Amino acid sequence: MQRVGFVLKIHPGTEKEYQIRHQHVYPELLRAFKAVGIQTYSIFMYGNTLFAYMEVSDFTEAMQILSSHPTNKKWQEYMADILMTDEQGNSMHIIPEVFHFHG
């Protein structure tokens, strides 16, 4: 199982809307997450910075499959007006794990 952390940014002033939209994530998208091996997925918000944590069988494979999944495409289009992207069009930036404790 891989543990993956990544950061995203949303446009200032869209924090409340981001939270509202995530109260109504498409059930089909959640099923797709499970089907690609995502067991845990959490998003934390600090201002307009988001920190996401995921436990997944194979992150690269899961993201590749989801990138062509119709419901994920629909969700990404729905969120595009909120998420900020860099010069290359990326909204997600993986960050390295530097410490882990599991008791």
C-alpha cells in the first residue's frame, strides 16, 4: 500500500464553495476510487492551500485509470473553475513523505 501526499491550491475566495462541492461528491466517483485501489483519501484545507493524503495500491496506475474515467473527467471539469494550475496546467503536486509512524 502506498501513502501519497499532495498539495493543491484553490482560488482565494472559493474556500466555502470547495467545501460545499465536496459534501456532494458523485457516488459513482467514490466507487471508481475504490475500484482503482484507493482505500483512504482525505483532503485538508488551510486557507486556499489543500493537502491531500491517499492510501492506494498503486498511485500511478490509479491516476492513469481515473484520468480516462468519464465520471472523474466530469468531476475535474466541475472543479476546474476553483482549482489553480501551474504553468504546465498541473493542479496537483506530490510531496515527499519525510516521517511516518504507525503504532
